[in-house]
Amino acid sequence: SQYALVAAREAWADAGTPEVEPERLGVDFATGIGGLWTLLDGWDTLREKGPRRVMPMSVPMLMPNAPAAAISMHLEARAYARTVASACASSTESIVNAVEHIRLGLADVVIAGGTESVIHPITLAAFASMQALSRRNDDPAHASRPYSIDRDGFVMGEGAAALVLETEEHARARGARIYAVVAGGSVTADSYHITAPEPEGLGASRAVRQALEQADASVDDVTHINAHATSTPTGDIAEYKALLSVFGDRVHEIPVSATKASTGHLLGGTGALEAVFTVLALHNRLAPPTINITEQDPEIPLRVGEAVELGDGDHVAISNSFGFGGHNAVAAFRSV
């Protein structure tokens, strides 16, 4: 909740603290796991000191909806406050949900995002046990290496990210600085495996197609992709197959950024963070680099590596997020 509240306050200030009726202001904030530290610390206290020493605020602190509630109370947002928990797709799904809420006329402004703080011995052990984490403990700065031939898993990260979303009419009426337009979004399910992605990326490709359709954009309009790219052997190739099925050979020309190599994997917070990167890429006309690619996997011949200037003109970018359980979420953004 602390990460979430700080991110929300900074986003709100950056947006110029818009004046909006409380009943027209919503919160859509996600997490993949929730208050794990509170839960496990409470268990230690119970075991060592007995039930009377367990903090009475333990339940509110471990609730997955605590971040959304904290932001709602801080900003007096009364339109709605919702929490999505769909693993690593969570906060991209929150963005998609927030846009739908605005399109339905149920809110004028929604602060959307995600947060995660679960770097704990038990989560590290669990992810390591399923061979999802990189084992390069002797070289942590270069451990996360998406699309590399020797990639072996992700590095966990912590943090939060938030975006202030509003109708164009509302933004222009108050003279807001508009970074980009959320043009479309989609959520699909693999219905395949609790942890493994569908090998051909079928659910992911449907999400990309639907997001572009909602954005009224063609595959030729897309000039940047922020990939989910967790550096796992199966995940990276499945996402590539999904993109190849949507864009065809043109996908090899589109600048792709895999920013988890720089930030770590924020699980439920990662989609919002990468949405911020995508929006800023459009705003600055610059696709961020992908670090740590020593030798690119020849089976994934995407255009990754150096930062790429996008140039003038109109641009469409997508941000992909995929989570355990077969959750797929894609947001499409348009430059202004």
C-alpha cells in the first residue's frame, strides 16, 4: 500500500491535481499477491508470542484491495475502487478496466496502476523451485537477459506505478498535459496451464488483435511494442510466436523493448510500470533499450537492443502483460 500511495500521489501531482467531483473519480489498482510480508510476520508473531500480540491491523494490511482503498481514501475517490489480481497481467487489466469504466460514463477520471512488494525468502524459494528465477547470483546486474540464447529466468523487483486516465474532453477542458491516448485494450485467457504459457501464444495473440481492433488500428500502424519478456525460456518464445502470428514478418522491423531487464519483474505491478514506459516512449518519440542481450536467440529475431528514435508523425504502441493462470492483457496507446 505504501508503494501504491506514493505512486498515486506522484501521478496525481504530475497530472496537475485535476479538479473532479468525488463521485466521478475512480481507482483501479492491482496487485498479484498482496500483503505477503504482513501475513508471514503475523504468523511469526502468533507462533512466538501468541494470538494477543498479533496486530489488529494485520487484516487490512494484508488485503489485496488495501492499496486501492488507501488511494481512494486519500483522493476521496467515490466513483469506485477496484482491485484486479490476475498475477502478472493484473495492472494492465486494471488499465483496461479503468478505460471501460470511463467509456461507460461511470467516471470522468480514474487513477489506475499496480503495486507489489513480495521479495521474501518464501517467494524467492517458490519461484526458484519452479525454475522461473535466474540462477546468475554471481552476476545479478546481468541476470535478467530477455531474448538471449542463455536466458534462464527473471529477477524479482518491487514497486508501483500509476497513470491518471480521463476523458479527452475533461483533460482538454482543464488544459492538462496529455502524454498519450489509451486507444484500446483487451483481456483474454489461455485455459491451458496454471504456470506455463500456451506454447503458440494463441491467447496472447487474440489479446493483441482485440486491443488493436478496439483502437481502430491496423498492424501497420504499430511502431513500438513493450514486450512482457520475462527472460524465461518458454515465455519469451511463446510471446514471440504470438507477435509473429499477428504482425507477420513486419514484427522483425518494429522496435521492441523488454524493460524487465532494467527494472526486475514487479509481478502485479509490472503492467502499469511498462504502460508508463510505453506512454513515455510515445511522448518522447524514443523506444527504450533492452539491456543484457549478449547473444540474441536466433529463434526470436526481434528488433531489440539499442534505443530507437520513433520520429515524427502518428504512432501506435502496445504493452503486453501475461500472468500465471493463463491471463493475458494488452493495452494499445496512440501518440498525441
